Amino acid sequence: MEAAAWSLQVRPDPKLEATLDELTDTILAAQEPSGYLNTWFVEDRAPLRWQQQVTGHELYCLGHLLQAGIAYYRSTGKRKLLDGGIRFVEYLLRDFGPAPKQPLLTGHPELELALAELYRTTGDRRYLGLAEYLFSGVERERLKLRERDLVYIFSGKPFTERTQLEGHAVRALYASAGAADYVLETGNEAFRSTILRLWEDLAFRKMYVTGGVGSRAAGETFGDAYELPNQQAYTESCAAIAGMLFNQRLLHLTGEANGIFADRSPHAGRIEAPLADGATPFVAEPGENRAGIAARSASIQPWEIAGYGHELEVEGGQEEPEVSTRFRNRFQAPEKEVVKRGVGLTLHRNPLD
């Protein structure tokens, strides 16, 4: 809906606009008087609300709802979807926050970006304050977060204590993009230093020359520094989009050429569209196709490819379960294949050398 809403700024389409109005009515029909809106946690699952904050997506879905509502408002002047999202945020502000309110955590960061955009749209600084609370990491004890949770979800501890990109690639980059938005609106120097440190880690240690990020299929995570295998690269499309959003904000923040990675990242997500059969999505983006890896990956069910126990081919033609510590580096993709595919790659010196 957000993408469709932005498209209306480029090319007005009454039929598409009517479809978005219809979808808005359908979505908001499920909103409760309190402002809560999530059609998964209803009826027999209603008692589970806010009980799965580490693994759940309640706030993630709200973030995308807000961004769709903002985009539609800016394109058409219609506020209905935006106002529905605001009602949900007002519910959060009323009931959640530092004690004695209920604790809140973005188990999958995304809401932070939307709250910054909501502040820009409304001028209400409380929304930016909610983002600051989510970045503060003050709820670790109340939510009983484990160290591995803090690593994987890239949330739950003070953002300014982050020294490297780790854990789930999409979560980490969404959090970083949201933090960059926070800096753009506040000028906070501690956040700014953290963001630049994380960007250096991304650009010089954990990004493929295609712009792909998130090398491990197991957990869809970042690997160690320079762990960038070609054949077993995961580098999913969602991570490429998150990287593009982060780099776009770095360009706005610094005005420097580091934002050029935003132009490169879409190439890492180029296979997201369905394959030739018109139905099979391709989530992972391996950097090399040997022994039919790509073809076999495409035959896996869309979310089975996320790496939780599926098998990948390794050297010698044997197959064994994928685990995070078992990988084969293949930095030497044949040059003739690169030329054949028409992908132009230019390597630049580290500007910090």
C-alpha cells in the first residue's frame, strides 16, 4: 500500500486510489476502540498480545501501517489510514513506556522509522520521544532479555552501545535506519557517532560488491567480518532494501558519497521477483551458482529458504545441514561470468585509508 500510494505522486490513477480506499476501510474495520489493530492477535489468540515481543511483529506491522498511511496522505490528502495508525500510537503512549507503564520492545525494528516520519508529518514530538524510548534499551530486565536476544533482534539495549552490525540483517539495518532518522531530527551526537561506526562496519567488512548484505542463511544473519562467501551467500532481498534505506539516510545526514551504496543495493535484490514459472519467489541471492544451487534453492518453499535446517551443497558434492560456523569462502567468482551477466563492478579504495 505504501508503494502504491507513492506511485500516485508520479502517475495519478483513480482506479488504484479507489482500491486503496477500499483496503483502508477493510483494515480499519478491524481496529478496536482502544486503538489496537492486529488481526492475528484476536479471538483465542487475544491473550497473547504483547507476550511475544522478542519474536512477534505487532510493532513491525504498525510501522508499515503508519508509513503507508503517511504516504497516502502526502499523495492524496486523505487521512483515514493515517489517523487509524495514529490511534494505535496513542494507545501505546497511554499504556506503554517506563515503569509503572507496561514495557515495550521492537522485536523486529521498523516502528522507529515510522515514528520519525510521523513526527515529521504531524509535528508532535511525543512520537519522536517514543522512538527514543525504544532505542534506550531500558526494558532488558523487565522483559528478561537474554544476551543472544539482544544480538539477534538488534534491539533491547542502548543503541549507542552498539559497535558492530550483528544478528538478523534486516532487523539490524532497520534499527540503524531508524536511528539515522532520529539523528536527522535531533542532532544527537552519540547516535551520530554510533551510526557512522556501524556504517563503516557494513561497508568495509560485511557488504558484497553487489551491495548484498547478510551472508548467513542460518537465522538470516550477518557473519563475522569479511565472511562473504559467494556460493553460500544468503543476502536476501529484504536486507538489500534495508541497506538501501540506511544508506539513503546516511546521504541525507552527511552529504557524502557513502550514500552511493543506496544505488548498488537494488542489484542485490534483483531476483526477488518470481522466476520464469511466474509463481516461485526467490528470496536468497547467492553470488555464485555451482551445481545447481540457485535452481535447487528456488524449489524450496518461500520461507523454508530462510535457513532453518535446510541443506546446501558444499565442497566435494556432499550435502550437510547448514550451520552458522560452516561455510566456504569463494571470493573468486569467474570474471567471464560477471561480464556475461552484464554486471559492472567497480572497487574503490577505502576512503579512510
